[in-house]
Amino acid sequence: MPKYHVHLYPIVRVLVRDVEADSQVEAIKKAEELVDLDRLFAGLGGPHVASMEYADGIDGFLVDEDGDTEYGRSTCYDIEYRPI
């Protein structure tokens, strides 16, 4: 039976909790500083994973405000920190 090398292209969402900031954009910038994606993904995947890489940078952001259980103040931002 032949063997194959398969590349998976997942989209990964990383939730950073309890970021204190004066605005949603400031919270995004602080979250980017807090998370080391290289370290986060190092060693994950199991014995069949030969390598792992992720796209350089982040494609966008979603900011939820603590206590806003209906998500009425949640906002999506593009990579330039503009609301979308």
C-alpha cells in the first residue's frame, strides 16, 4: 500500500483571557505581546507530525468584553486594527 505526505491547513483561534486595557485596540496589541506563537505550537501534534508551521502574522482579531454575555460589544478587527 502506498504512503502519502498530507499537509493540513487549519485555522487556529487563540483566546487570550483577562487582558486589561483602555480600549479594544490596546487589548489586541497587549495580547499580541503576551503570546509567543512559536512556543505555543512547539511540540504539538503527536508522533506522525513531521513539521508544523503557521502563517507569518495574524489574519484578524475578535475582541469580546468581559461581562458582555450577549456579545453586543464584541468587535472584529483587520490586521491594521480597523473594525470590520
